[in-house]
Amino acid sequence: MLYYLYEYLTSHGIHVPGLGMFRFISFRAGMAVLLSLVIALVFGKKIINFLRRKQMGEQVRDLGLDGQKQKEGTPTMGGLIIILATLIPVILFTRVLNIYIVLLIISVIWMGAIGFIDDYLKKIKQNKDGLSGKFKIIGQVGLGLIVGITMFFHSDITVKRKYADAREVSRNNVEKNFLPTEKSTVSTVPFVKNNEFDYSGLLFWMSPQEAEEWSWIVFIPFVIFIVTAVSNGANIADGIDGLAAGASVVILLALAFFAYLSGNIIFADYLNIMFLPNMGETTIFALALVGAVIGFFWYNTYPAQVFMGDTGSLMLGGVIAVLAIILRKELMIPVLCGIFLIENISVMLQVAVFKYRKRKYGLEYAQNNRLFKMAPLHHHYQKEGYHESKIVNRMIIMGVLLAIICLITLKVR
């Protein structure tokens, strides 16, 4: 909004001292992260008190974990803090008509609404199961459809790839090092040379032109899968104070860095990566979300004064997935979102091994010989006697290591 004000005033010959700073993505990103952090810190306490007055406290199931019952009554739905603290700076400091920003705002509202309905049913309607799993899946698939269709068909979503011999083309005008702007389903494959993968290549029995035209058949379902998997992964990780928030900050910082590099043609040329026109604005969004999550983290660290609930966890996972997709970094998710992945896998393995042992050896054996003492994985370590603060801190450290590995892929190919 403020950027458009700057453009309007400048076009009419009105020059306000300092307003020219709004030309720079770095300045607007810095202002966005600062404002989102302040909003979360200042209004977070007010929202927590409001949720407490409305008796939106967590009803804790007895899982036999140390300190578990002390969390009874802690306000949930704290994801509202993150959503509020993100959207205000995004509206103020980004070019909100940018198609990527539109997609991300839709993702925040869409997934936040699904999580809010789930939390509302649990707390207000006293429905312990909340929103039915199938309706959550329908919501996640719906967002995946919106993102996939927009990415494939919208005319403003394009890429510029470098010539094979780009280093010999031009040193003075880096734009000449890139092929013309094109619509493409190309993505980035980490850790390999010539690391571009086009979904149309999966339709190998078609001619190149036909494969490009029909690549949406494989691209859109893959987008749906990613959105569903990552949002569920973040949701599962939100079972211990600070874990989902802390891991999300690390992931979002890495994605913000990728967004800045991919949206700047000079850096894209230097690093020999795809240039994504109009992508720079997503840096502002990602950093606004980082500030909001850090502000929420202030109240969510052990012992938590508020839980984000599905309102926050589903939203964070969905937005992270959408960010990775629009940045053409979705194939990096298993590494970058490794904490969410292992949490997901631990649950699936626990269920699969239990069913197998129950079928082969009987129910009693299966109950007494589980793969993990409890799933997800963070509960297993709690059962092992680790304090939850230590579990969270070590998982965040692992998340930082994974993020660094992803950043190294810019040079290791």
C-alpha cells in the first residue's frame, strides 16, 4: 500500500523526503519484519488475555508425560497472533497486487480459516475431534488446486533461465545472459549439476510441445501433495512448546533468502540460477511472517503462555509449502523441512509397525513392543526422560543445519 502511495506521489511530481526508500525491497522487508515483530509482541498479550477470557484453554489428554497436566487451560488459537502480525505489514509494505503476494495472502487466510474452524469446534462446541479429517484434506486439496492452477496458467508467473554459455554472453548487461521470459513448470533439483527439472519430462511419450501443454496433469497433483504433506507435518510438530514455531522461523529465513536471490537478476546471474521476475516481493512477505512467528515464540517458549493451535500450525505448514512451490524449491522440502518430515514419518512408522506386529504376533505383543515409546518423535524423547526445552532446542539446531545444507546447494551442484 505504501509502495503504491510512493508511486502515486512520484508520478505527480511530489517528492517526500525519505519516501524514496520504498523503492528498495531490502528497506521494505526490514520495515515489515520490524513491524510484524512489534505487533506480535504488543498485541500478543492482549489476544492471549482475550482467549483466556473466552475460555479457549487447551484440554490436555493424559498421555503420561511429565508436566502435561500443568498445561491444562493454556489458551490456544494463538495462530491468530501470527496471522494478524503478518497481514498488516504485508498489506502496508508489499505490492499487494503482485500475483505471488496474492497467492500467499490467500494461503494464510485459507489455511488459517481451516485451522480456526477446527479449534473452534474443539473449544466452543466441545467437539474433542474438531474438524473431520476428510474436511481438512478437502481444504488442503482446495488450496493446492488454487496454487497449482494459478502457477500453471497465470501469465505473470514466468521464469528466465540462463544460456548454457551465459558466462561468455555478457558481462556488462546480465539480462543478456538469460533466455527470454517463458511459462514453464521447471523446478530446481538440489545437489546435482544442470539442476533443472521440468514436470513435462514425466510425459515422455508425448512430443515436447504436447508434454509442455499437458504438464499440468502431473504438476497440479504434485502441488496438492506438497501442500497437504507440509501442512500436516507442521501440525504434527505442534505438540510441544516452541517446536513448530522455532522450526518454522529457520525454514522461513532460508526461503526468504532464496526469494531475494531468485528475484534479483544480478544474484541470479552470479549464482547461475533461474531468475524469477516479480519474486522479490515475496522476500518481504517471508520476513514479515518470520517477525510474526518470532513474536509469537516469545509467548510460546516453555512454559508456553499460548499454543498456536491448528489456526497457526496448519497455516504455517501451508504457507511454507506454497512459498517453496512458487520459488521452484519444492524438491528441497524433504531436506529444508526435515524436522516436519521426521515427525510425520515417526507417526506413520509407529502405526505401520504396530499393525504389522498386531497381525503377526497379536495385540498384546504389539502394545508392549512399539517402535517408539510414543509418536510423534518428540513424545518419544519425552518418554526417554528428556526435558521438552532440550528436545525443542536440539531439533531447532538440527533445523538450522538442514537449512545451511540447503543454502550450500546454491554452490554445490
